[in-house]
Amino acid sequence: MFVIWRWFLMVLPFALWGTSMAAMAPLVNSGGPEIVAFLRLLPAGLLVIFAAVILKRKIIISKGDLFWFLVFTLVDASLFQIFLAKGLSQTGAGLGSVLIDSQPLMVALLARAIFGDLINPIGWIGLILGLAGIICLGVPANFLNHWLLLGNAVSDGILLSHGELWMLAAALAMALGTVLIRFACKESDPVAVTGWHMALGSLPIIAWHSFNTVGSIWPDWTSFDWLLMLYASLFGSALAYGLFFWFANQLELTSFSTLAFLTPVFALFTGGIWLGERLELLQWVGVVMIFISVLLVSQRNRFWGKQASLDKSLEEGIT
């Protein structure tokens, strides 16, 4: 039962992020990306800090972690959220989530270079399969068809617009943040770091928004719009980021971050319910590939260990 609950909590952040993408999609168009990014960060950060106080955790950031904490705040809170909101306004929940969750590939390479996390052949196969699944989910089927057939549509069309580029920039910021959390939490509590980095990271965004806005900075939203924003902030940020960075600080990064491949699955399903999006056959293929990718990467040591043992037995039999 404990193992089931642990896996549920590990997957929960990505489910919340996926559903939050669908909740935020209409809000960035009506309220603007800056205000959505700010409202997603500040309330969530304050709630996480409050929870840390209730749980009697250390809420003061250690002086030894202060430099990396500030870098982490700028990259993972300010830059990531503004890139995400800007990209979401031009791509939509499904495709936006697909693009941003290419970040496990970046995390795997960063973790390999910085922490020496091993990626055996099973892991590389899983990562490549996950990338292929993301392509099936997000790239238009007619584009893939023309590309495979070397048709004229490849040269005439543009695969990556400004929205897609914003999302890839957000993916890079999130990948860097996943690595930086370990440097920012050497002496500080990860829950407190998560809360403070969201609260403080929201301030440059609202300052920029206020400087460039004439009149009221607050959007004219309905009660339902504010409920969507509340969900994206409290569940899609406070709870999701608290769980994500706690696990990221405890577990092997490549395996855990690869669960992010599940986020576009949740986003596409939620988008189908809320926004009327529907999965096509190629997208269903992508969903299956992503599930297999998560299994291979998260269990790569077990699978590779069995293969290594089998190879060793065969070698001993030959000799």
C-alpha cells in the first residue's frame, strides 16, 4: 500500500500540471500572460510557506544557499512561468504541454554531466521513445506525413512558431530549475525553498506588468475564471511544485523527471473535456509510446541489470 501511495504522489504533480494547462489556456488570452504567471506564483508560494510553518519546518534560507536560491528563483519561477504563459497563449493546452515536457531529455543530459547520473542503453531507448511520443502528440499529422514523403509542405510550412519557441524556452528553464534545486537546498529545507522561490519570483513579473499597463492591472474575469486561476495556483503550483521539488531533491533525477512525459497526456485528456480537444490516432500512438518510455527510463536499472546478468551467464557458459 505504501508503494502505491508513493507512486500516486510521484505522478500527482504531473497530473496537476497537465490539468492546470487546460485551466490556464483561456485565462492567458483574456487576462494576459504576465498576470496569469503572477497569480499562479504568489498565492501558491505564500501557501507553501504557511504550510512549512504549520509543519514546523525551517523556513529561513541558509546563507550558504542564498546565491543558488536567487539563481533558482530567477530561472525556475520568474523566467519559467512567463515563458510558459506566453507560450500557452499561442499554442494551447495540449501542444503547449507536449512541448514543455521535452524537459526530461534536458534533465537527463544535465544530470549526467553534473551529477554523473548513469543513463544505460535501456534509459536512452526510453528517452528517445519519449521524444518520439511527444512528436506524435504535438506535431501535426499532415506535417509528419509530408516530412516522411519529402513533400513541399515541409519547406512551405513553419513547424515552430513563436509560441512553440516560448514553450521550448520554458522547458529549458524547468530543466535547469530541476538541477538547481539541489544546489539551493544543500542547507535549506526544500519545502521552504519552493515556497519562497515562487513568492519572490512573482515580484519581477508583476513589476514588469505594472510598468507596461495603462489603467487597472487586474483582468475583468468572471467568477468561474477566478476559480480556474485558483485551481492553477493552489493545486497546479503550490501542491504540484511542493511535491515535485521534494521528490527531485530525494530521488535520482533522470528517472523522476521522465514522469513529466505524462503531463501532456493529462493535458490532452483534460483539454478534451474542458476545451473540446480530441485525440487523433497518431496522438493515441504517442500516448502509448510515452507510457512505455516512462516505464523504460524509470525501471532502466532493473531491466539493464537483468540483461547484464543474462549476458554474464552466457559468457560463463561459453567459457
